[in-house]
Amino acid sequence: MSAINEVIKDTAQDWVKLKAELDVIKSKFEALDAMLKDMMYESGVTTVTLDEVTIELSTPARRSFDAQVLKDLVSASVFNKVTKPSVDTQLMDAAIKMGTIKQEVADQVTKKTEYKQLRVK
């Protein structure tokens, strides 16, 4: 094995080890994060000050909209201005497989963006 391949192999081994450690830490952090949020929320505490760090609990609201109800309440013109059509990948794949959409059409409307990803097998 060449020297560069050995370096790659060593780096890959370090990557696998750190990835496993990161997964454990992420899991522990997510559990602790949820617990702290619940404890602060339930006790009415909004701020915890530590040495040089302050943790503040905020409770913003995420918004979602019922598009069908909106469509029934506003004009088609307004509805089209505030909504975006999008293609569902799974439904598109199913339509191609069933022949509802020809592969040539799919090729014309599909944009693929390459990205780098490491996978552990």
C-alpha cells in the first residue's frame, strides 16, 4: 500500500471513531436540551446565568397554513401569489414508473446538483 493510501486509511479510521463519538454526544445533548427546555418552561424560569454564559428560553411559534382553506377564502390570483408549486420527488418517481410521465419529460425538468457526502458502511 502506498504512503498516501496509508494516510487516507488512517484519516478514515480517525473519521469513523470521531463520527461515532459525535453521534453519542449529539444524542446526549439532544436529550439534555429537551430536558432543560421542559424544566425551564414548566418552572417559569426564562434565564439561567452561568459564569460567563446566559441561557435564555424563548418560545416562538412556528407557523403553518392550511392551503386548502386559504384557497377557499381568497381569490385564485391572491392564492397563486402567496403559494409555490413544488414537485414531490416520490410522487414524481411513481408517475415515471407508471408511465404517466415519460422519462424524456422527467429528464427535461430535473435538475441534479452534486454534493460530497461520506457514508459509513
